[in-house]
Amino acid sequence: MNTETIDNIKMIAETAKEFAEKNIRPNIMEWDESQTFPKDLFHQLGEMGFMGIVIPEQYGGSGLGYHEYVTILDEISQVDPSIGLSLAAHNSLCTNHIYEFGNEEQRNKWLPQLASGKVIGAWGLTEHNTGSDSGGMSTTAVKDGDGWIINGAKNFITHAISGDIAVVMTRTGEKGAKNNSTAFVLEKGMAGFFSGKKENKLGMRASETAELIFDNVRVPDSHRLGEVGEGFKQAMKILDGGRISIAALSLGTARGAYKAALKYAKERHQFGKSISEFQAVNFMLADMATEIDASELLIQRAATLKNAKQKMTREGAMAKLYASEACVRISNNAVQIFGGYGYTKDFPAEKFYRDSKLCTIGEGTSEIQRLVIGRDITK
């Protein structure tokens, strides 16, 4: 990165940090305990330009690159990972899918609303019986005159209740067949399109997760993204970028846990000295710091390739795999350093610990990342 880019990233980091300290930190535990999705906060994030980070300015976005995107997610997630998760889902899944695969009419129709934060986006791929086996999805779209009829359901969908627009993958061919999926944009208010059960989650509790249900939803063909049968291919390309998002979320979560643990270790005294001076704790902190730096380097490599529009499937999977698993280890160690206090809600370690586990599951489990990496290096 050149000096101008580095200076710009530093400025963006400071802006995101100030916003998070002022608008997010005071509400963390209230949102977590009540499982409240703070929709108004995301309208504010839109005013900051954080809801269409990589979307070009001509469509109402900020026109920034993936290094800036990673920086914003990192800073927000250091304060509250659940807000980082929702920010990532809105930006890299729904909004980016429309940008990458929508035509000009579709981009101009939906992207300015999404980038402004006035409209919240959702993205539907996962189903109850088809998590990673998306080729066998049960949600169908059947051609009907000049439109389509969609039936089925999606689960574990971020913003399924509060979202205004959803990009949904449907099956338009036989189960297990190639090119059997097509993507559509659905808007809340369409007859038969509604939300189902809200999940009661271990962590990331301020990021809303629920079902999307489709009961004979009639969707005009103008809401179809790309060609019929291209939905799965589109989704896989979107998930390439999504892995950078979850890796950045993991990085911020890990960094937040590490900073809290380091501060506590310096302040907590036993036997006449801070516990940070004891080798067992000191080595733990050293490993945490090293894994954070290694995660960041993998993420920045993937971001560089993404900015250059080069293939980065393996690099994105590596970044997501390593950063997410490191995040869980670091958050676990943070609780250990806090000792008994780490098990209470009076200190931040327990929340980072609860939030961290989602990073190894969302947008492709660690096992799927290993599958992607293994196939790429042996082909």
C-alpha cells in the first residue's frame, strides 16, 4: 500500500473507533441481554458511509476498497462483534451481491437505499436441512407467466426480521443437478413473504438471526439477478468476499479480547507484581499477539487480491480459517487470564468468548474452509 492509502486507512480507523466508543460501547450489554437489534444504529452507520463501503459512489456507496473495509469491521468488532457481524452481512452479502450480479436498473433501484443505511439487507442461502449442501436446497422458484412463484424457507438468516430487502437463492432445477439455482431480490411487503422463528443464540446476540419464509411469493422477473441457473455460482463468488468479512470480524473480536486481557493482566497484582509478568500469562499474551498479527497478514493478502479482482478463493479461505480459529483460542485465553472475573458479565472477556465461536461456523465452517483449501492445493 502507498502512503496515501495508509494515511486514509488510519483516518478511517480513527473515525470507526470514535463512532464505536460513542454509539456502541455504552449499549453493549443492554443489547446483548435483551437480544435487541439496534436498527437505528445502522441508519447512523449509513450516514457514516459504512453501509456501502465497497460500493462505487455512483450507486450511493463510499467507493472504498477491501483494506478500508477490513479496517472498519476490525474497529467495530473490537467493541461489539455482533454489530460487526451485521455490518459484514449487510455489506458483503446482500449489497455486494446486487452490485456484482445486478444489471444497471437493479443497481440503481436498490443500492442507493442499501448504501444509505435507510434500508437493511439480508441474504438467504442456508436452509434447515441443507447447510453446506446448498445444491439440495428445498426453496423453489417456478416460472409463472412473466414472473416466478417462490416457496420454501431459509434459516440462520441475519436481519430476517428487520431487513427490508433480501437476496434469496432458490432452486430452479432438479435437486443435485448442475446450474440448478437462481438468485432473486425480494422486498418486505410482498404477499407471502414473512419472517419466522428468531434464534435464541449463545453469542452475537445483538445481530438478529431468524427464518425467512416464502408462501407462494410472486416475484417479477425484473427481480432476478443474472441468468437462470447461475445462483449457486454467484453465491460461491459472494462467499469468497464474505470470507474476508468473517476473517475481519474474527480479527476485531480477537483484538478486543486481547486488549481487554492485556489491560487486566497489567493491572491485576499477585505476589507483589502484575500477573502479566508471570511467565505462564506472559507466554499466553505473546501467543495471542502473534496469532493476531498472523491473522491480519493473511486477511490483508486476501484483501489485496480482491481489490485487484484476482482469484482469491484459497487465500480467502485461509484467512477465514486461521483468523476464526485463532479468535476462539484468543478469546478462550482472555477468559483464563481474567480468572473468575472472566466468567462474569462484569468484564468483557465472557462476551468475546461467546461471540467468537460463530466465526468458525458462519459463511462456511472451518471444515468447509479446509475442503476449499485442500481441493485448491491438490488440483
